[in-house]
Amino acid sequence: MKLIPLPAFQDNYLWLLHDGRRAIVVDPGDAQPVLASLQRDRLQLDAILVTHHHPDHVGGVDALREATGAAVWGPARERIPPPFAGVAEGDVVNLLGLSFQVLDVPGHTAGHVAYWCREVDGRPLLFCGDTLFSAGCGRLFEGSPAQMLASLDKLAALPGDTQVCCTHEYTLSNLKFARAVEPGNVQLIQYQQRCEELRARDLPTLPSSIGQEREVNPFLRTRLPAVAQAARAHDAAAPPDEVGVFATLRHWKNQFK
């Protein structure tokens, strides 16, 4: 299987997974990069997976479905361009000989889902949309801090070698914030150096891995004393519980420059 991040807009990735003949695309906000890749590699698009309803994730669905006849799966509790098969926690989508487990991960949007496959060429694979980013997480447009923390906990519990395919190249800006939270985190410093080298060569920093994110992502590390202390140093009125720490970090990140 080949996993390809297709750049779109300013900083999106549309993920294409194919076996040399048939393909899946995830969160196609723009049809053109997908159609160009399909034509270049002579691929048939079998399926479209959608994680949530935002336009930069669904804008190309209708055009791709019309051009290729691909079937569409998306979150049952969100408005996805019809027709589509609605999915939720516990559902399984079988494509290209792979089984993708659906995970409910609300927070960024109310019905956001992720797709996890236990093995793709020897490693697990996660398509997580805008819930988990490398060294960051999505903004809370429709969900609560408690929901987002629970969603991130669910993803953080996946096997450490799971490839994390999120949909924005936000890694360097996220790492800048993570360094403000944990300036002494050696793994974070080393990861930032690697990612800066990749971007200097115009290469994606993604996919990351769950194991990597556990080491560097402040939003997966809210229960660590150093992270909680950083949140209280930023806002002395921050609630001391884990949800309060998470909410403080997310608010801090929203304003961080």
C-alpha cells in the first residue's frame, strides 16, 4: 500500500491510500489534487472517507463522486454531502482488503470521527482529521474541553507505532507552543529540529506516530506535573483538574503567537 499526503489550499493534506490500482481518499476538500493523482498513477477511486463536515474536508466530495463513482462514508451525526453512509463508534469500514474501525472523537466538531486500521503493511494507521495534530489538537468549535480531552485520550491509547495522518501542516507552529509549555523536554527539542529540517526541504512532517505524540504533544500530556504547572503559571486562575489544565492550554494556544 502507498500512503500519499496530497497538499491542498494553504496547509491541508488530503490523504490518498492505494494498492497500485484502487484508492481511498480521506477528507478531500478539493477534488483537483485527487483527480490529478488518480490520472497520473492510473488509479480507480473506490471510496471517500470523511472525518467531519468543514468545507476544507468535504468541498471536493461531490466532484469526486461524480467523476469516479466512489462511495462515501462520513460521521452519522454531521451534514456530509449526500448520499453517504453514516458511521459512528463501533462501525467497521472494509476497503481495499483493510478494516477501518470508526472512533467517535468529538471536540473540534460535535460528530467528528476517526478511522483506525490495525495493520497496513505492518503498522497501524490512523486518519484523525482535525482532532489530533502533531504537537497539537484542533480548536473547539462545537465541543467542550472535556469531550476533546476524552477524544485525545482515546487516540493516545492506540498502539505507539500507529501512523498519525492528520490533515494540516501545523507542526512547526504547534511545536513553538509546545516549547513554551515544556522548554526542557529533550524529545520535543529533537523532534522540532527534525521537523524544521523536513520543512526546509519542503517535505511533510507527517505522518507522525502516537508514540511520538505522547512524548511531545502538550495536549496529550496534561496530567504531567510540568504541564499542569505551566498552565497555572500562564493563568493562576486555571482550575487544577485535568480538564481545567487542558482548557487553559487550549485557550493559551488560541492566543499564542
